[in-house]
Amino acid sequence: MEFRKNQSAGYLLNHLARIFARGLSARIKPLGLTTGTFPALLELWETDGLTQKQLVERLDIEQATMANTLSRMERDGLISRRKDESDGRVQRVWLSERARALRAPAISAALAENEDALSGLSAVEQQQFVALMQKVIETSSGAVDGER
Amino acid sequence: MEFRKNQSAGYLLNHLARIFARGLSARIKPLGLTTGTFPALLELWETDGLTQKQLVERLDIEQATMANTLSRMERDGLISRRKDESDGRVQRVWLSERARALRAPAISAALAENEDALSGLSAVEQQQFVALMQKVIETSSGAVDGER
DNA sequence: AGCACTTGTATAGCAAGCTATGCAATGCTA
DNA sequence: TAGCATTGCATAGCTTGCTATACAAGTGCT
């Protein structure tokens, strides 16, 4: 049985994701942010007032995880959740002033982490890498419509 | 501030790692295995009797996580941990017969998941993708000596 | 209108990741 | 040899991911 962990995409992806997450976590910790809040914040910075369901769909994250993440974010003063006016089941998520103020430093941290972690690749290789990842995501069953 | 999540390596890696983990998890569940046990099993299938510390180093996983994972594996009858003969602090990890018997089906599952998830890439692109990931790992501060 | 079905969200539980801490064993130095 | 520093591992706690379940609100059908 021929199996080499460093030839396995699944193994390498898990390892890389952990490396990046550690790096990002260290950079955003001084901002009082954690990695799990980041994707949600990215969406909300673009469009405030999204429903939890919209976040779930856009980010391909399970509903229960999102509910828990949003609870923590509300606990930490990043968001508030308010019931939608026309549908009593729906919660809309609104950013706090604090969260809005964190946009620039948080994004700087993420860009710096990406730059740092990819510094061993040439500019062309970096583009290739990103393009290949995009393609795998688009062609996998986990694809989220309109991911861009 | 120009930030697009689908241009961010960190974001894409987190997403891909989750997609692969979901797929692998579903495939190894019937074997009674979970994704976190997989890397440790891979190492132990190659070399039985490794210490926890060796596993931690080889896999770039934090000691506490490894201790907990090994506890669960022992609970599930996959391994046993025994004190080293010459150093009272050291625990050596030994595979059970059950774990040995799971090697072939588990590796088949992983190979199938990789093949499936990467099916949208050509053979050349797949090689490129793996090579790029290897390179990022090797050049990052998370590199593990002799990873192969 | 009443009921069955669907939808959106919260909660419980487990795994897997990390940081922090504690304790026993070992190694080093005066 | 004794004291201190270091090492290996277990445990606590939190976050982040998933599956499963429960409940209320909403929708659609008869």
C-alpha cells in the first residue's frame, strides 16, 4: 500500500490550514479577534445586516457553528443580532462600531500573514497556487455559488 | 482596503481543508475512525512504538492535542500507551491488532477522497498543486524536518 | 381554518485544534 | 549530593468544526 503523507492533498491541506491559522491567530489576537470570527466579519464588513442563513451559505460553514460563532461575537461586542421585521424566525446580524473600526487592521493582518506564509513562492507560483485552490473549490461538492 | 476572500490563501486553505476533512470523515466513519486519528495512525503504521513527542514533532501537532487524541485512540481500542523502559516520563504508543487491520481500508479511503476532491484538476495540475503545497510548507516556519 | 410540512435558529455533544498550567522524571551544575 | 533547570505528558479551558435534536415561526394544502 503506497501512501505518502506529503503526497496527499488532504494531509497537506490540513497542515497548511493549521500553519496559516496559527499565524493569523497570533496577528489578530491583539485586536481581540479570533480566526473563526474572521470570515463572518469579512462578509459583514461588505454587507451589514445579513441573516445567519446568508452567512452560512456564503461561507459554507454549518449552521450550528455559525450560531455559536455569532453568540461569541455578540458576547465580545462585535455584533448584535436582531429579529427581522417580516419573519419572526430570522435574525439579522449588525456590526458594532468596534467591529467596524477593526476592519483595516484586521485585513492588514490577514494580508501580512498571507504574504509571509507564501514568501517562499515566486509571484507566478503564488498566483498559480491561488488559482488551483479556487479551481478545486469550484469543482468540489463543497462549492458555494458565487464564491469570489 | 482591497481584500477578496477568494484571493486570500489563508481563507482558501481553511475552506479546502474543511471540504477535504468532511469527505474523509464520511469515508472513514464506517471504519470507526475519525480524522484526527489519521495522521497518528499513518506514522504508527510505518513505525510502531513511537513516543508521543516523536508524533508531535513529525506531525507538527501540539502536545496537548496529541495527548488528547491518543487518549481517545486508546479508549477506542486503537492503541495502547506504555511507559518507556529507560525514561519514566516517556510513553510509547503501540498499535492494536484492530488498528493494524484498518490500515488498508483507511488508506484506500484517503486515496479515494483525494482523487475525488481533485477530480476537477488535470493530472499536471494535481502534481503542481501538491508540489506548491509542499513548497509552502517547507518554506514556512511550520516546517517539520524530514517531512516526506 | 386546521394541520402537515418546511424553515431558521438555538442547544447539546463530540472531535480537533490551540494556549496555559501542573506534576513527576531526568539532567546539569556547584 | 542537593538544588535547580529542563523535559514529557496529562489536564483544564476555550475556540472551531461537525452531526443531531428541539422549538417556534412560516408556508402550503385540503
